[in-house]
Amino acid sequence: MDARELIACWDAYAQQIHRYCFRRTGDAALAEDLTSIVFLEAWRRRRDVTPSAAWLYGVATNVLRNQRRSRRRHEAALARLPPAEPEPDFADALAERVSAEQEMRLILDRLEGLHPLERDVLALCVWEGLSAREAAVALAVPEATVRTRLHRARAHLARLVPELIPAEGDVR
């Protein structure tokens, strides 16, 4: 069988095979896939067999059996898995994220008035909770420098945005 003969076979039998597959599965999309598999098998076996309606129905029956076996194996494998954890509603997380980003942008805009070195110390000591010693290690500067920068940053911020500054004793 050459390509023209396969096209003729398709034209003659595809609707019947599709209808058979649909009636056996109740799923139009699956029936289309299975019909394609039947005709792929006809093409694969083109040197050995001259397809007839009866032969194509036999192939379709075997394809349907294979599909059912595969589906059963798949369902059995899924049944062996632990139940999936419920997914949190991403809409709430997204709203929180957008809100946090907007708030952070406002804060960062207000911090633009600080020297970059003061912003680094403020971020490490106030936001991240590092001690002056830990911040000094992170920034590779003496601890006294960290304390001085932190004091200056707080003084600058007290003038710019008083509600952002925690009490002086909050640094470890």
C-alpha cells in the first residue's frame, strides 16, 4: 500500500472507525486519537496487510483494549500516591505580594534621602535584626562604624519619616 492507497483507505473508513471508537469511549477527542492510532498501524503494516473494514475494526478493538489497560495502570499508579496537599488560594498570596511590593516601594522611596552606606546598615540591623557586630562582619567595617552609621540613619529618618524608626534600644 502506498500513500495514495492509505488516503483512500482513510477516506473510506475513518468516519466508521472514529464512530466505533467514540461509541466505545464516549470521548470525542480520545476517539480521534485512537482513530489516528488505527491508521498509523495500517501504515506501519502496509507491506503485510491490505486493510479492510473488518481488519481496521480488529485493530481498533486492540487499540481500545490497550488504551483501557493503560488507563487502568495509570489510575492504579495514581491511587498508590499519597493524596495531594490542598493548594493555597494563590489569589490571596498574590494580593498580599502586590500590597507588600507597593508598601516596600513607598518605604524605599522615603529611604532615598539616606546615604547608601546608612541604608545598608539600616537594612541589616533594623530589618534583618543583625547585631552591630554581625552587620560589621557582613559589611567588612568596624563595629563602631556600623553603630555610627546606624545612629546617623536613624537621625536622618527621624526627620524624614518618624513613624518608620523603632526605638534606639531595639538594636542588639
